[in-house]
Amino acid sequence: MSLELVDQLLHYGSIALQVFGATSILGIIGFLTAYYAFPPNLSIEEVKDKTRHNFESRLVIKNIGKLPAFNIVTDISTMNFVIGGINMTNMNATDCGVPITKLASGEKTDIAAVPHVGMPVGSSLKSCDYNLKLKYEFRLPFYKTIMERNWHIELRNSGDEFTWQVSMR
């Protein structure tokens, strides 16, 4: 091999390494930025009370993060409620219901305030409290992880009036 050919090979090889090395470093920086600065972040924005019956209330879920959340499912734990003559204590439900496929940034959806419990229309609860866990996927190219958010939901009745209290856990 001539000395001139070796010099050209080293020159072009160093250029190729610089280009591929720079894109790898930029890719890692972009991945870490997306992971820490822009992940999906689900929050309960409000409680919709459609009628005077507290069983028909809905929790409005909003993605306040920058990236979409995928496959959102709810888990219920330690649910206690009283309706009519029925008294349920320590009820749990995991991965129930149809998952919400995708919730983009700023998008909203709603779930029942008393999820996974079926009662006739016009029913009212005497008391209800439970822990709500929303599990969802955070996806980046070649990476996927499950994230979760927890709330304590409690119904407060006062005569004919009611309110749902939501607090983060």
C-alpha cells in the first residue's frame, strides 16, 4: 500500500468516526431530554357531575406532559362503598376495563368516578372511598416503560349535596 493511500484512508476514516460519534452522542442527549423533560403526565383535571346522583359522576383525566401516554388502564384498591343495603369493603380490581389506547399532550378523557362497579341509572352512594392507580406506557424509539400515578378518591355527602375529593398519593 502506498503512503498516500494510507493517509487518505485515515483521513476519511476519521471523518466517518466524527460523524457517527457525534450523532450517537446527540441521540443519547435527545433520549435523555425526552425521558426527563417531556414524559406523559396524567392528572385529574376535574370531576363532572352530570346529575344529582353521585354514582353518575365522571373523573376527567388530562395528559399535561409533552409526549403521548399509551395503553392507559386503571387499578382500584381498598374500595369501600355503601349503596342502599349493599356494603362493600376492601374491593380491588386490577387491569380492568378497556385500555385507553392513546392520550396525546393536552388531550382529555373521562372515567367513571366509581370505576368497575355496575349499578342502575339514578343510584346514589351513601359513602365511597378508594385508591385509584392509572398505569400507562411511555414510549420512545427502542424504549418502553410503564409509569403510574396514584390518587385517593373520596365521596363526601352533606344532605342532598355531594362532592368528590381527589388527593394525590
